[in-house]
Amino acid sequence: MPSFKIICLANSRKLLGRCIAGLRIDGKGWIRPVSESPEGTLFQGHYILEDGSEAQVLDVLEIDLIRPRPDLYQPENWLIGNSLWKLVERPASIKYQRTFDSYIVAGPTLFGNQSDRISVKEISKNPPPASLSLVIPDSLEWVIKRNIKGKRQIRALFNLSGMFYDLGVTDPLLEQYVKGLPLGNYSMKSIGLKESDRLLLTISLGEPFQGDCYKLVTSALLFKGSKWCHLH
């Protein structure tokens, strides 16, 4: 059973569980651990570490995986084994964080187009080579609203090399960060950040929904000092 060390860069909501993904520290790309469930959703028992804590964004993790389980829309998927995940380092030091500098996407396209989604029909014709990307937006605004089901939703509005994106957010840490704010639009400054602050977003291509795979913001990190860290 192969074992991989990854820097966790996504731990987001997915159905009733989580979607976790990260970059291999050997520089060989993304891995998204998935379960045997039809959607690959991870539940708490899957991402509890040997020390009893839960896997977090910016953890360096060692994970035993059984085999690749790629989908057309998520080629990075690997089936998890039964072993507990190991925490190598929390948070990742600068030497590890440098690993993902080369995976930052300048845009303007994300996963091959400039939309907030890709149709399943298009994916079947031209499967994307990756379903995970890192971006540093040129400008960023948050919107807190109600979705069609009446549930509170956060969206990220940002520009990337001149292209405008309006993407849903599934990062529970970011949701917690803005939990007390009423519905509305928020600049960086209005949520306690500087307009000049740099944010690193992990963008993921989600599961098919009504014929499309939507692009989602699955984590947000702030550049502070000389390294990336959580919003807090």
C-alpha cells in the first residue's frame, strides 16, 4: 500500500462530510483522498489523525492509500486505506510551503474555461488535466446571501488576470470567520483585513450537479510575515 506525504490545502464541506486534498511534498502534484462511497465523501472517522485531532489545512500529513480512483472531473482522486493518518507537521513550515509556489495559477482561465462551471458534456469530451488549483486574486470581495433553499451562503467575487469570477465557498474555516456578519457584500477591509493583503485560494471542481461541475473555493489562506496562514 503506497504512502504519501501531502500539504493539506483543502478541507471543505461535501454533502454530509468533507473533501480533503493536498499537494505531495515531493512536488509531484495533487492528491484528493476519497472513500469507497459513491461520491468519495470523507467522514470524521476517515480524517481523524493518530493524535486524535482532525486533519487541518496547512497540516503536513502522511496517508496510506490503496490505489488511484480517478473520475473524469477529478483525476487526482485516490482511494484511502484503513490506517489512521499521521501528522508530520502543523502548520507546514516555509520549506514545505515553497512546494506549492509552482502550482499557483495565473489565470485568466480555471480548468480550461472562464466560467464558474464546466458542463459534464464538455468534461466527457475534454477531461480537465486537473480539478484543483491555487490562485492569488487581483481583487476580492465576499458576498453573504441566502441560496435558493434559504440557507446562508458565502461567495467569493474576484478578478484573476482580468477575468471576473463569482464562486461558491465551501471552506468551514472561512464560514466561521464571517459567521457573525449579516447578509451583504464585504470588502477585504470590512472583514478586518487590509486591501493590500494577499489571499491564496484553493479552487476545486465539484461533483456533477444538474449537468454541471461547479468551481468552488475550498480554502483561503492569508500571507502573513513570510508564510501562508489561516484567517483568524
